[in-house]
Amino acid sequence: MVRGKLILICQHGGEFVPKDDGSLSYSGGEAHALDISPETSFDDLKYTLAEKSDLEHKSLTIKYFLPGNRRTLITLSNDKDLKRMYDFHENSVTADVFVTGTKGFAPVNLGTQAKRKIVSKKGAASAAGPATSKVARTAGGLKDVTVGIATPSDSVAGVNATLRSPTRAAKRTAGRNIVDGLFEVSVADATDCSTDTIDMSASPADTVKKRRRTASWRSGANGLTIATAADDLEDTRKTPSRKKVARKCNAVAVADNMSLAPPSDASPDILVEFWKNGITGEGQDFGSVAEFRDALQKYAIAHRFGYRLRKNDTNRAYAVCAVEGCPWKIHASWVPSASVFRVKRVDEPHTCDSESRKTATPAKKNWLVNIIKDRLKDSPHHKPKEIANSILHDFGLELNYAQVWRGIEDARQQLQGSYKEAYGQLPWYCQKIEETNPGSFTKLLIGDDRRFQRLFLSFHATVYGFQSGCRPLLFLEAIPLKSKYHEIMLTATGLDGDDGIFPVAFAVVDDENEDSWHWFLEQLRSAVSTSRPLTFVSDRDKGLMKHVLEIFENAHHGYSIFYLMDNFIQNLKGPFHGEGRGSLPGCFLAAAKAVRHGGFRMYTEQIKRVSSSAYDWIMQNEPEYWANAFFKGELYNHITLNIAESYANWIEEARELPIMQKIEVLRCKIMELMESRRVESSNWTTKLTPSKQEMLQEEFAKARGLKVLFSSDTLFEVHDNSINVVDIVKQHCSCAMWKPTGLPCHHAIAVFNYTGRNVYDYCSRYFTADSFRSTFAGSINPASTIAHPVGSEEGREEEEDDQIMPPIARPIGQQQKKIRRNKSQGIIRRSVCCTRCKGVGHNKVSCKVSVTPDTDITDMTVSL
């Protein structure tokens, strides 16, 4: 800091008012200016502020804002904190501090003559006319007061006119004009607490007598009126005592003190600093026993000790340290006369050590839930162990897994709503989806016991995109939702012109079985009404072929090459010959993609030479439903990715959300996918999609130098290493690569170059950029609101009668069992293979098979 002093603007008596942006502003109260330097001690500053603010020194708290941050209040509690505040404001001339505490600085009793002496000096001015003066603060702790002196010439009407409709400024004015040589002295901002009327011309005894026999001013509905002596005496009996008035002022101070709470986004360090001052000692007041318990809990957490409540009811609370033998205890009880819950006794300090304190924790459920809520807001996928470790690091509390898990459940319910009640919102959600997305199809199925069973959802934009721009090919997948009720999501996914996934429809079901798949396919037929013969691809183990062929006419069904490859690898068993086990997956994939029978036989024979059991597995798994050489439907084996993984990644982000919010996340993901690809395709300059354009360019390069001969106007011979016949009308080449790929092969391209035809006229329409843009031309609109509307009491009663219950939590299903089985069988897949004899279970170092120069390794067999 360049300057040696920092000017503190010390404010007290006001209150903090939150703004719309979350910042705090201070309204009302008084302010004092005070200079501090690096040498100023905290105790001196605290005493000076207590004196200036007329607050009890012991109860005084001092808080300030960091520069540029009006949301977080920092507490000053020692010299180190004061030095830190001084450093924070090194580039500032002034700093605002906010003081709170209990009214009443440590009083110093001044004699009556001293008071009369001060007053008599001011009374001399009354002879000249009205005057106003201020009594300066003395070492004895007198407060700044404003004195108003009125002469008999002041009119009563003028006074009444002023006091009948007092303004806010008038209320805060310290002095008021009275008549007949009287003047009124009141403390600023505390006019409700005390008001004294003094006659300057009378002795103290005369003043007392005059009070007994003269009329006084009374404030009523019609302003100030003169009350008789009898009335005045009656009112005196009804007037509360000074002690009660003092308690009232004290309660107001307590309320102001409670308003200085840390902001919701405060860091753990700031929270702990606030909580350390939650219990200040005997005489501290709280609004209720609940406030006291909350303050005590946070105080114990901040000081890292456990406690036990020996007595705990609405009228009293008695707590002791959880460590046996430690003398710390606190007792508080309700004070009816003051309407506060007051700390009566605190025995300090602790004699227990930090290790013994770990045997008990002060953390209660509500506090733990609030802390976990803050962490889930930052990262919704926190695991219980991670949260337990962070609470141990920040607050020194050791919590077990069950405590944190239950806290996470309650915190998520407060943040996201009840998982169970979300099922009751599904009918409303389906209605909103159909209203905001005309043409969309939804179907909700509920059991006789009012439990959720199935929900189908297909948007008009996705169905239109599939019908206008996608191949007649749908992949059927099942993905666990990873929720407490173990629902399963069934999906039907197409492929766009760039071989990207295109979600068409999905359903959430309580269990994956043949009935649920049959129901899903029936709803899919209603949503996707097309005359094109469709090809469905699914995992062979699901057994969906009979349902597909039963529901969809002229449909084809194939087995997913992804799952077949996974099962093939898991079922590989020795002995292995020739090139060994490592060559088998490549040969299997090549056999699946081969478009000619001869190619399929060639690769399967290679597999047979390495492992006869692998060859038998291939033949037993019905190649006519997955090999390109035999399959009659739309070819798909060039798609080897796991389509379910994309959905699983989407679900991972929403796995902790209730069912309706999960569906809403999926809707948003599909909407974002369509929007991003629509924007991406708008910048394309090629006629085909990028991946297909690249494949076509590769065929163009192969077509250079090929010899083309006319056979007829539609038939051509193309010579390279062999002779291939191209029929441009049937879009067929004897190499058999044109029809399966949807793009002309290099033989056909050579013909087009020779005859001057446009090659793009012979490409599949599904691969054009225009068709791709048509696929993503539609848009998905959100529901009008995500929150379920709250109706009347009658409406709520009807909803309770029609409430949809969640499905019964079922045991681990087939999907989970399959995953576990795969992991156990993974040992076989990772088994050691000998590169010397091609056997399994050992390597070449431990191989015991003798090999001579004349030995043919390919004929060698090792039995395990």
C-alpha cells in the first residue's frame, strides 16, 4: 500500500438487502470514519468500534467485503485477519466494514451534577431563541445525541403538524421541538427504546413533581394530544419497564446479527470462518431453539469437535463434549420475558485432543445434505467416496459410506425433484411433446397396479428425416438407464448419408424381454409407416428375428457384426495352428464383408486351418443372416462401431436424474445432433457427403488406365488384371462391388469416363449432400415448460388418485449378467499364445515342443 493509513467507513444499525445479481447492499444505519495503520491491533479496533457504535464489546462482530466482491462477507476475528484486510485494500483509500452486536457499550455511571452541567450550558442558549446542539462523546461512553430546544414562542399547532405525519428523516432526527421550556432528547435510530423530557428551568425535584401533576403529550391516531394527569398516571402503569424495552432493543440487535449470514456460494474456508463465531458466549440470544442448534452444530464443525445433547427440547438445550472427561459444556434456554433463546452458561475450554474427537461427529442430516447439494451443483456425478473425502478435507469430519450415500439421495431429491413423483408427470409430458411437435408419436403403458411399464417416443422430425434421407436400415439396441429402478431404453437407430447414427425412436421399459421388444416394434411400425422393405439389425442373442418378421412385412433381419465379433473372440479356444490366434478376428471380419461366395469360403478356410473350433462356431451362427455374400437385405457390415455406446454416453450425463428429466436430456441431445449436422452440411460444396466423396475419389484413382470395350449401348467390358462386365442400366459390375457400396466401382467409373457420363448420376441418392440436408431439415421443439404445473387442491387430489408409481426394482437383469459373464471369460481372450508352436497357455520361452529343421510347424498340434 502506498499510503500509511486506511480509512474505515464503519457502518452499523442497518441491514443487508440482496440484489437480483446476488450481491448485497447495506441499507440504513449510521456510519463513522476511522483511520487504521499496519500497526493497529485488532483488540484496539474492536474496542473503539464498540464504543463508537454503542455495542457490547464481547458481542461485537466486524465484517467486510473483498474488493470487487459484494457477495461474500469476511469476518475479522484476530490481528491476522485485520492485516489480511489491510493488504486486500492496498490500492484503496477507504474500506467499508459492518459492525453488529448487542446494544449497550460497557456503561460508565456519570453523576447527576455532571449531566446538569452539560445541560445548563445548552440551556443558556434558549433565551435567545430555538437552538440545536449536539453533545460530543466523552470518555465515559456517552452517545452522540441531538438536542432540540423550544421556547414558549413555538406554536403547538406547528409542533402537531410536524409530528402527525413524520417523515423518515424526521424519525431519524434526534431532537423534537416541544413547548413550555421543555425539550426532548432521543438516541438516533433508537427512538422506540427511550425518550426523556427535561425542564431546563427546574431543579431535579421540581422536575419529578411536575411529571406527576402536569399534562403530557400523547401520540394517538389524530397526532399529538394533551393527556390529563390521571390518564398519564394510568399510561405510566401500562408502560413497559425499562428492562423490557431493553430486551426489545436487544432482540432487534440479535435479528440484525443473524442477517449477516455467509452467501450461498461461499467457499468452505469462508464458511468455517463464519461458523467459528456462531457461539460467542454467555448472554448470546437466538430467535429459537432451532437457530441455536444450527449455530451450535456449525460452531462444533468449525472447531472440529463432537458433542452430545443431554437435554434437547423447545425450552432448553444442554450439550456436552462427546469425549469423556472433557469439561466443555453449554446450556441455553428460552426466556419468555424477552422472547429469545439465550445462552446461560458456557464452560470452556476443551481438554480433549483432536484424535479423541473423531469418535463423534457433529454433522447432522440437514447440514450434510446442504453441503452435498453445493458439491452436486458443481459436479452432479460425485461419488460418495469422493464427497466423504472432500468433507474430511474441508471440515475434518469422518463420515461413513452409508451416511454420505443417504445424504446424496436427499440432496438430489431437493435439487432435481422426487424420482418417484416424476413418473406421475409422464402423461403431461407426452401431451406437451405432441402439442409442441405436431406429428410426433408417444405411447404410455401403465399396469393395473398403476405402476409404470413402458413409454414410447418418436419425434416427427426424426421420422421424416429417416423416410426422406436414410437407407431402409434400422439398428435395434437396448441400453440400461442405470437408475434405482433399473429401467431399460430400447432404441431404433438409422444411418445418415455419412454413416453417422440417426435416432429414429426410443422407448423406456421396466424390463427387457420378448414382450417389451414386441410392444416396441409394434409402436415403431405405427410411427414409421413406409412402403420400403426395412432391414433390422440386432444382437443375435436377443432372438428378435421372429418378432421383426411377424410385425413388418417384407422385412429382413440380420445379426450385428459388432456383437458377433465380440462373441467370436470370447469363444476362441485352442489349439491354434498356422498364423495363430491373432489372425482369426481379421479373417472373420473379411469373411463377413466378402460380397462373393468364393471370397467368404476363402477366408473361412483360412480360419479353419488355424482353428477348427472357430470355423465350427462360424458355421453354427447362421452366416446367411450376417455375411454380405448371403444376406438379402440392406448390407451393413461396414458398420463395426457400437451404436449403443453413443446412447450410453448421453445417458451417463443424466443417469442421476428422474425419469422425465432423463427423457428431456435425450430429447436435447437429439435436437443438438440434428442442429449441428444441419449447420455442418450447409457448408459442404461437394455433391456427396464427405466420407462417400472420399471413397469415390479413391475409385477414380483406380480407374486410370483401364481399357474399356463396347459390348452394347449398356454393356461394357473393362480390362485390368481380369475382364469385368459393367451393366450401367442394372448398375451392376461383375466385381460385385457396385451394388453393395451404393457407389460405382472403378470399372464403372472407367466406363463413365470413356462415354462421357456423369458419375454422380449413378451414385445412391442416400449419399448425396442434398439428401443429407433433407435428413436433418426438421427440428425438435421443446415442451412449453419442464416443470409440472401446480394445480388447485382438487386437482392435486385427482392427481393423487391417478398417481403413476415407479416400476418394482427388479434384480440384476440379463444385460448385467451378460456383462459379468463377458468379464469372466475375458481371461481366455487374453490367454498367452506361443509364437513357436502356436499353442495356448504358454509362450516360446516355456515351450516344450521339440522342433527340428524338417518339422512343418503348420502341421503341429498341441493339446492342452
